[in-house]
Amino acid sequence: MNWTSVLPKVVRVLVFSLCCDGAHMFCPNPLLMFALPKEVPMPQISQLRRFAVPITGTAMVAGMLLIGTPASAAISTTGFKTACVAGSIIGDVHKVTDNLITVDAPASVQPGETFTYRIQPSGTSYPDKDSGATTTNLSRLKVDYAIPANATFVSAAVVAGTSVGLDSVAPNVLRVNDSGNVDGSGGILRLSGNNQVIGNSPTTSTNSEGGIRVPKSKKNLDGSTNGNGDTWFRLPAVDVTMVAGATGVIQPKVRTAGTAGNLGASENFSTQLAKASFLGTQWAPTRCSPRENKDTTPLNAGAGPLATISIASAPVDVETTTSLSVPATAITGTAVDLTATVAPNNAVGSVQFKSNGTAIGSPVAVSAGVATLSHSFDAAGAQSVTADFTAGAGFVSSSASAQTVTVSDPAPVDVETTTSLSVPATAITGSAVDLTATVAPNNAVGTVQFKSNGAAIGSPVTVSNGTATLSHAFDAAGAQSITADFTAGAGFVSSSASAQTVTVSDPAPVDVETTTSLSVPATAITGTAVDLTATVAPNNAVGTVQFKSNGAAIGTPVTVTSGVATLSHSFDAAGAQSVTADFTAGAGFVSSSASAQTVTVSDPAPVDVETTTSLSVPATAITGTAVDLTATVAPNNAVGTVQFKSNGAAIGTPVTVTSGVATLSHSFDAAGAQSVTADFTAGAGFVSSSASAQTVTVSDPAPVDVETTTSLSVPATAITGTAVDLTATVAPNNAVGTVQFKSNGTAIGTPVTVTSGVATLSHSFDAAGAQSVTADFTAGAGFVSSSASAQTVTVSDPAPVDVETTTSLSVPATAITGTAVDLTATVAPNNAVGTVQFKSNGTAIGSPVTVSAGVATLSHSFDTAGAQSVTADFTAGAGFVSSSASAQTVTVSDPAPVDKATKTVLSVQGEAKVGLPVDLFATVSEDPSDALVPSGGTVQFKIGGVDQGAPVAVVDGVAKLPHVFGAEGTFVVSAVFSGSGVFTSSTAESVDVNVTVPTPSDVESSTSLTAPSSAKVGTSVQLKAVVSSSGATSGTVQFFDGTTPIGTAVDVVGGQAVLSHTFTTTGNHSITAVYSGAQGVTGSTSTTSVVNVGNGGGDFGSLGSLSLPFGS
């Protein structure tokens, strides 16, 4: 790709301009330099043609492009345009260049063949300087090739000696994936310097040299000095080795898949970094894709195949046809020939014959074009016969059309049959037996008539599966001669079986059935005999009964007499015994058994031993002093317990007898004669007994006064004048006497009698302060007096009582949103202290208001219309009780709307073309604030006073009407805003539009935009559009912020249109300039410039455009 054409071309280098801001020496005039169109001197053209490929589409001898190409190869050269985008600090610069790539590859390869093709871009150059900018070098060069389909990649390598004018990192080829990372499975071959590129790689930079570099040499490809100071270079050829696939074509291409096909993408197949010097070092990362220009979406031929390598086809198999010859009819069971004929007759393979879709026989090999199968059909009916030829190598399989063979069974012949007879040797009169005749073959149809002694018995029996059976009961004893005559149905011959003899006898007499039942006692004692009785019915039954216990016979069988058999038996072991009785019958009777019965056998009970009990007690005792009471039980091994009693009442719990003795230590609690007894309750094996009563004379001990203790319980605090309980507790609780309570040593009240150990005094203290309370117990007879420790009661005067309050509320009945009204709360009594919180619909409004002289007032503006329920809550200070006022309603309404004046401004280009669409914009804003009106209302556009279509809705202050002028001339465009809500209607100042007719000779224009990168809200900045064309540059420019027009269209004067604009909102603003075109000149639109608008910061001025040189 050439950055500048070696043929006559326009070479432009746009360099940025710096605005004078007091800190720089440069004047504010933008510096815009062009290298005007000029003819390249003929000697130079001739010289260049010797070393490089012209970029005019004229092919050059391939050998001049590919140095040392592989032998026996076909050379393909593809020329195409690339659209390149060069980035800079002030925006992108677009340029279209010519490009040429040559591929040396075999025209065709065999499937699986390993082959190599060579690919190389043409030589190109960059200038020494232009328009004050001096080029330095190109670096980070990259070309991406797609690995072609239908082949397996083997290797790729740079061809030594095929590059010119390169230094820094030696060119190499890496296999990478879509992300630019080295990947053995990637689909891209990257020619670069170790993947040091401007993007789509882990090693990227757009402001430093790296990778493949083209230093400035000012030389041609052959090393001679270039007269213009241009530097020529060429990237190396790459040999790609692959293994061909099975079929199809192999087509080398440059990388364009996915984002690589987008304009200005780092994934583009050709990228590089240009470096130049102008007011410092400037960098231009450049990205090129195969397309006609920056506005063309489809890719061009450069994205297509650069060469086509055909994969040779395998030999074509020979088509075959198969026909079938079969007889029209056949007989089941008789073989016929089925013949398939395959053409051509040298075809190899086999034929599978089928009948009604089912294969018959094995596949038959084809010989001299014929395959024959001898086949016997086994079923009558129409048979659809087919023949499928399965071809061998070099031939194509085929099938014959189906043929029908009508198969019938042979004429029928009656089948001979034989009949045999099977009967039992004996039978009993009255009992049925089976008589069976067997007919062969077993498919014979017909009936069998059985006979006995020549007389038919029963009806004829149908033969089924070769058998006929008759169930028959003979009615007379004797020898019966049985025969069976088979009467055949169609297709069979009748036959008869030989006679068989059955000896019939009357049945033998039947023994009488019996039942046996068993009667046994439920319990028994070991060693004591009990009767076991079996009863047999009928009672004339003869036989014997064998009794059994737990399955073992007991005694010998007992003869049954009059239906009864009895056995007297003593069980010798305790436990459950299952007793049965089995009747063994004599002649004429049937044996039977009785159901088992259970006898629970236990050992005889043992005899308890008699006991005697004697008692030993002291003659006297003292109440409260323990004495021993002792019971002696004989014999001394007796087990059990002794319960001692005094005067008939149990004392203590039963005492266990040990070695014949039980002792209880007991204190009598009452004086007097105590009659003491001892009752022995025997354990198992012994008999209980009781001792005779013994008397103990019990007396009280001499009396002693009982010591007492007194404790005091009082509240920790008390209120003067309010009674509290003072409680003294005396122990023991049977103490008798009184308690005198004292406060600070002074008796309070009279002595209080102690009851159940407690004395309580209800007392009201009459003075605040700490009171030391005591309690003195004066004991009665038998007890000793005592005193409680002093306890302190802190006495305070009662707290004052808070005063109740009432709160009332006064509000206006109505209010206007935004206008303050007074809300007043009155608190009684008027000396109440505290604050009032006003609320509207339950939500606090304002802060709490301090009550002064019983009044709290809040001045409040409601912000929404509607009924407002207003309340006032009084929060009381010390000494007062809080209260709330009843809710009052304020009906709030919005103020009557005030009309706002508007102004409508037409943003319409001053020039237009017949038949080409233009947009008519009307901007509606408040007057005089210039704030855009919100969405609402419509604008009626008019031309020459005539309405154009329906009114257009205003959205965010703007209405747009697309329009096409149908005739040339000057047209007056006007617009009327309908008004909306409070916004009044307004009419825009009309605009004259000069409409001309477009012609094929109209020249193209281009528009560039100069805008600051940043601005401040409220500070005016300058937006400048420069219109370039070879024709007159009159007309207008409409500036846009996004899709919103900025002011009215600005006249183009001297190729420029300048607008002073003040931004009103912060953020990024996307500014474009749209040139209307003029007579003989087409319109154009600038690229977008983004202005970052903030509330502060400086204006960086106008940077203009920068285009740096870039190679291809």
C-alpha cells in the first residue's frame, strides 16, 4: 500500500494548529498546508517502474515482486484499494491507498499432497517531508494472512533476501488466534517483528517504536538515491507449507474475518505506526482494510481469494444399470431362476435378490454382467421381486425395477391318515375316563366316532392338532372293546384305530369317616394323675387312640369302647404340655386326630415355716431422747420386716430382720405410758407373727427457756405521708411476746404481738431523710428476748404532679402551593413549656416550634395541591403533660398558570439540491432564557406560506421535518410553533433556501471541523468548519450537538463557517458540521468532535487535524 502514489496524486498532510493563549509564541491563525497536485517527473516515473509496482492496477512481471519463487508455480497478482485510518491526538485521518499482493502457488495439488505457496505485498514508500512536517520512520509493521481452508497447516517462514529497507526486529511469521496471541491452533499467520504491533497483540504500543521498522533512507528499492527524498521498502515474502485436503479449492487470503473487516480496527490485516516531527514528535497508528473508501461498508476484492489452488478430483466411478428377469408364475416348493443383468458387463460386485422387500438367499456375485439365483417360493401369492447391485471399486451401485411372480400352490392330493387309540386298561363304573384318538398327520381335519362293543358312545369328536378326546363313564362292569373311527375332511383319507379293551368294575365299598375330639384338664400337678379322654364319632368306630404330650407318646394305645378312650396319666415335669390324640381306625373306618389341647403342669406348692416374735423395750424414756426398740424373730433365718407401733400407731418405717433381729432407735415426743408392739411381716417361705405389747413410761425433761432471734424487714425507701410495712420475724415461730419498733431510737406505735413468729407495723414517716429502724422482741414465758439489727429507710417527700395541657390548632381553610401560610397551635395553660411539631398528612413539616405564652406558629409553604390533614403535637417540658390538637384540613391548590413567552428559530441550510433530501429544523425555547421548552406542542413548517405536511411534534425543544425540494429556485421557509401548556405560540424568522439542480459535473466537497476538546458551561467557544472542494465554496454550514441543531445555518465565507456557541450543560457533546453544498458542489459532513463541557477548567483551543504519513 502506498501512502503517496508514484503516479500523479494529491498528497496532503494536515498538521495541527495551536491557538495563542498567552503562553505560546504561535499566532492563532490555523496552519493548513497542502502539497498541491503535481506531475511526477518522467525520469522518476521510469526509475520507479524499474523497482516497484505501479499502483494503477497495471500488473507488473510477477518475478519482480516475488524474489526466488518456488519452481513450477503459477503467479497470481491482485490489486485493490485499502481504506486506512491514521489516529492522532486530535482525531482520525482517513486515506485510500492502492495495494498489490502476489501469490506464487501450484495451480492444483493432489489430495493429501504437501505443497508450498509464496505470498508477498508490493514495495511502497513514504516521503521525506511535506507541508512543514518531517517524517522520521515507520515501525511496528504487520500483515495478517488467513490460513486457508481445505488444507492442513504445516509451517510458514520468511523467505530470506526478499525484503528491502527494513531494520530493528527481523521479520518473522507467527501463528496467532483472533486475539493476536500466539496459538498453535490459531487461524492467522502474522508477518511482524516478534508480534510488536500497534494493537491486537500482547505487545502493543501506539507511541513508541518497535517490531519491524523502516528507517528513513531516501533510497529506491535497488539502493539508489531517490530524487524526491522518498524512502522505498518492501516486506519479505512468506513461504506457507500445507497438506491438501480431500476435495475443493485452497484460497490464500488476507485477514478480514470478524472485527478484522471493520474500518480502523487493530485487527485489520495491515497496520503500522508512523512517526513524524512537527512542533514535537507526532505518532499516527494506522490501520488498513480492503475497501473502496471509508464510507463503503462492503469489503472489496482484496478480501477475496488472492490465488486458487485446486485439489485434483479422485477417479469417477462408472454408473451402472441393473435389469431383472423372472418367470411370470411359479409353484410353491418348485425352484425357478431369478436373473439380474448389470451393464456394463465388466461391472464388479454382487446382487441381492429380494421378495416383497425381504432378502432371499445370499448376495450373488456378478459374472460377465449376470447374476442368477435359483429360488423356491414357499408361499402362494404375488411376490414383488427386486435386485440390488452393490458395486465394487470403480462402479456405482444400482437397482432393478421390481418384477412380479405369481406363486400358486400345486394341485391338492388327499393325504393318507392313520388313527391310533389310547384308553385306560381299567375303569370304575360311574367314573369318567379319557378315550383318546391320535390322527396322523396332525393337520388332518375331520371327526372321530368312539364306540364300545360296537355301539357309538357320545357324538363324533372334532380332531384338533391331530387329537380327539372323549371323556366317558361306563355304566356296566365287564370287558369293553373300544374302537375309534376317523371320518376325514377335504384333502385327507379316513382311517380307523385298532380295538382296545377296558376292564370295567364296580367301585369298592367306602370306609366310614371319623372325627376325634380331646378332653383334658386345664392344669395338673406333677406326680398327680389326671384323665385324658378322647371321644371318637361315630361311637361304633373300632380302633385305638394313642395319646401324646408335646409330640411324645404317653402310655400305650387305648382301645376305643362306645366311642371313648381314656388314659390316666401323671405328668413328671412342670410346664405347658401340648396333648394330642390320634385315632387309628379298624376295618371299615377312617383314622382321625383330635386338635391339640394344653395342660399347664406345675409343681406342688411348698409349706411356709411358722415364726415367733418377741419385743424388748426400756421401761422408761424421756421425750426427745432416742431409745432402742428391739424385736427378735425365730427361727433366726426368717426373712421379712418388723413394723414397730406405739399406742397402735406405726413409728418409723418397717425394719428389715437380720439374723433374727430388727432394732429401731426412736424418740418419743409426748409424755405418758406408751404401749409398744412389733409386727413381723414374713417373706416367702415363712409365716408372719407379732410380739406381745410392752409398756414404756415416757416423761418430759425439766423445762429450759428457748433462745430467740429477731430479724427486721423494711422498704429501702418511703414517701412522707404514705404508709409502709415494717416487719419483724422472730424464731422459733412459736415464740410468744411483743415487738417494739423504733425510728432513730424513738418508739413508733405500740408494741405489736408476735403471731406465728411475725409482727408487722404499718407506719407513715412524717419527715424526709434517712430513718434508722429497729425492732426489739420482748419474750413471754419459756422464751428469751432478742433485738433485730437496725435497717435504714430513705424517706423523701412526694414528687410534684405534672400539669395536664390541651392543644388546639388554627390553620387557613385554603392555601396556594409555594405561598407560605401560618399554622398556629395554642397550648393551655399558657405557661406550659415545650415545643409543637406540626405535621401534614402524618409527615413532620419543619422543625419543632417552641411554645411562647401558650402559642407556637409555623410559616409553611405546601408544595403539592390537594387536601392536607394538618396536626400539631405538643411535647411538654418538665411539669407539664404532652397533648395533641385535632386534625384540621387545608385545601391546597396550585397557583393559576402564568404564560411563558417562546421564540422559534429555524435551522435550515441556505442551499439545497433538487430531489435530494434535506432536514428542516425548528428549535423552540423560552424567551428570553433560551431554555429549550419540554416536549409538547407542534411546529407547522411552511414553504412559500404553504403548509408542508402535518404539524411536527416538538421533542425536547426540537421539531424536524425531512423535505425534498422538487424544483430549483429560491424558497422561503417558515415555521410556526403552536404553543403548549403555559408556553405561548411563536413564529420563526423565515429563511431563504437556494435550490439548484445537481449535475454529474458537481464536484465533491469535504468538511473538517475544528472544536475545542473542552469547554466551560456559560463560556463562549468557537466552532469552525472548513469546506474544501475544487469548486466554489459558498452555501451554509449547520452545526449540530448530537442530533440537535446549534443555532441557524452559518454562511460559508472564504471556505469557512464560524459559530460562537455557549454550552449550557456539562458532559460530552458530540459536535458535527454539515455543509449544504452549493451550485456545482455537493454537500458533505465532518467527522464528529467531542467537547467535554464542565463547570470549570480551561479551554484547550483548536487543535485542528493531524495526518501523518503511513505506509501500506
